[in-house]
Amino acid sequence: MSRWPDLIRDVHDFPKPGIVFKDITPVLADADAFAAAIAALAEPWRAAPPDAVAGIESRGFILGAALAHALGCGFVPVRKPGKLPARTLAQDYALEYGHDRLEIHADALPPGARVLVLDDVLATGGTLRAATALLRRQGAQICGADVLVELALLEGRGRWDDPAPLRSVLVL
Ligand code: AMP
């Protein structure tokens, strides 16, 4: 079986000069690697799966939908502004320069649903933090915030002030 971490590719100066982008598409393209990465994400949740996995646009959709399927639970998309068709709740959050916004459908989850929030990469942590705050405002009980890859240099874990446990499968 392929070792999936070896297939994560560094793309320099994307999307801006100075950024080293962790490209997971080679992991997704390899059947064994994709299965192993999803199995690693699923493993701690098998005994008590969440009611839903909430995946953050866009790579969180790919991993999150596969993880939800593996755990036998539902999937909820956390999207960029203006993409969801029905009534939404929104959360603004700060970026290094400027701000961004995430949205969910207001009726995406029943009150008190146990939700695992998922993204591919933790960098500064702002995106994952905004998603957990948004889902909590919608009434969800956040049982975890998981990423496939944590970028240690960007110190997102040190800034993590959310009560939900933060877990990364791989620290780079
Ligand atoms: P942050 O909010 O700074 O933790 O950024 C995390 C979000 O941006 C995630 O949705 C990632 O997919 C994306 N991201 C940030 N930095 C990188 C990187 N170096 N490589 C790949 N994705 C990244």
C-alpha cells in the first residue's frame, strides 16, 4: 500500500509568492493513498461517530464527504459566500490581509447535532476556527476539529482557543 504522506506535493509560490502550497491532489488520485488517508481520519471516530461531518470548501468537501461515507454519517458543506441556495448563516473572519466569510445553510443540522469539522490543511487556524464558531451558532455540538495536515511553522495550534479538540493526522 502506498504511503499517502509521501504523495503530498509542495508547490512553491502558489497562490502567492512566498507560499508553499501543500497539494493533496496526488493523494486523491491514488486509490490506496486516498483510502489510507480517509482511514487515518476515520480511525478515532469509529467507536462513536459524529452525526455529521462539516467540510470546509473546497478540499474539505472532498475529504469530508469520503470521511462521512466511511463513518456512516451525514455531510454538511461550509461554503464561501453566495454559493448556498437556501437561507444561510454567515461568519466573517480575519485573514492576514483583509477578511473572508463562510456560510452554512441555516437548517443544515438539527439542534444539538454532534458535528466533526474537517479541512485539509491547518495553517494559521482562522478558517477552522470560523467554521466551528459558525456551526456552534447554528446549534451544533462540535465534537472535534480535524485536519489531514497541520503546518507547524504557522502555529495555528498555538492560537487555537476553541473548546473543541483540534486533531491533525500529519504535522509537517
Ligand atoms: P488558515 O485559515 O490560515 O488555517 O488556512 C487554512 C485554509 O487555507 C485551508 O482551507 C487550507 O486549505 C488553505 N491553506 C492555507 N495555507 C495552505 C497551504 N500552505 N497549503 C495548502 N492549503 C493551505
